[in-house]
Amino acid sequence: MFLFCFYFYGFWGIFMLLAAYCFRLLRFCMVFQHLNWHYGCTCSVQSTSQLLLINQAANDCDLEPVAYEFFTQAYILYEEEISDSRAQVTAIHLIIGTLQRMHVFGVENRDTLTHKATGYSAKLLKKPDQCRAVYACSHLFWVDDQDNMKDGERVLLCLKRALRIANAAQQMSNATRGSTGSVTLFVEILNKYLYFFEKGNPQINVAAIQSLIELITTEMQSDTNTTDPAADAFLASTMRYIQFQKQKGGAVGEKYEPIKV
């Protein structure tokens, strides 16, 4: 193998390849050494953030076993040390955001980590927090610049799960306050549907988007709905966006044309 590389790249090519690898490995070691000094000296959310930063360094160096080990430690820290509900929300979004950017994991390791992330998201204390974390997990299954990370069916499952949680939040609000509360969560999920619709996810189709728009409209017209100017403005802005896309013409306009607003 070495002789082949030497023949193909030449002496200076081999030297540059080794130098680049050593530089990446040195960078990882420096990040690890720096953060290891702080680990245990800061709050749990900060410690989780530092572990995830090490993961990014391991990702840049293509060190999958190291990255997986530190991600596992981040999950253990989340489970055992973070009990405050607001801190859990911050930590889980840090985990989801970091995992979304990781490309070093093979299929099995990535599936294990994403399964844990979605599980933790659905167990947050408050329903709105659960909903937002679960729909954020949809991005773990559709990464733009990586063709092997485009699972439209699992994206749809995440969004449907988020919808069920949003509906449960509405029902809880109706039971405790006598009103269904804001439709903000539904509009947020609608925007996720539109995002993946534009990205070409075949599971997110016009029928699904139209059904969600009708659900939101029905909720807003309900006698028990609580007036929320911010939610109304958010929905109006989303509808204007759809209309703008329809007027673009070309492939984009054709894609949006069947959606009724």
C-alpha cells in the first residue's frame, strides 16, 4: 500500500498527506487537553457542550470510535447530571445540533445515537419543549450535503410525532384553561413540512401540507381558541411565503401551485 501511494503521489505527496493527518490529530489532542482541564469544573450543560466540541474535533479527524465514545459520555452526563427541565432543553438541542453535523459515524452507530436523541426529546417535561425537540430531530434524518443521510420516511415519522405532541398540548390547555391555546406549534411544524418539501423529500407531499393548513385553520376558527397575535402573524407570514413561491414560476412555482392558501 505504501509503495502504491509513493508511486501515485510521490515523496512530497506522501509527506503532505502525513503532515495533514498529523495536524488534524494534533488539533484533536489540543482540543481534548484544553477541555479536559475544564471538565467537571463547570455546570453540567457546559460540560455537555465541551464533550460535544471534542466530538466535532474527532469528527474532523475521522476518528469514529473516539467520537462515539464521547457522544456516549455526553448522553450519560445528560441522564445522570442534568435534572433541571430548562437545562435539559438546552442540552438536548446541543446534542441534536452536533449530531446533525457529524459525518464520521457508520449506519449502526448513527442509528443508535439518533434513536437516543429522539427518545430523550420525547421525554422532556413540557409538551411544547417535547414538540420542538422532536421536530428538530427530523434534521438528523435528512442532511443536505450527504446523500446517504436522506431518510424521508423517518423525517415524516418525526414530524407526525411532533404533531401528536402538539395536539396533546392543545388538549391539555383546553382541559386546564378552557381554551385550546395558541396554534404556534402547528405553524412551526408546517414550516418544517415546507422545508423538507422544498428539499425534495418524497414523503412530504402537497396532501400532507394541505391537511396541516386545514387543521390550523380549523383550530383558529374554533370557539375555544385563544387569540394570539404573534401566532396569527406567524401563520400569515407562512401563507405569504407559500404564495410567493407559487408566483415564482418554473419548477418551484409548479411545485407549490397545488397548495391552496
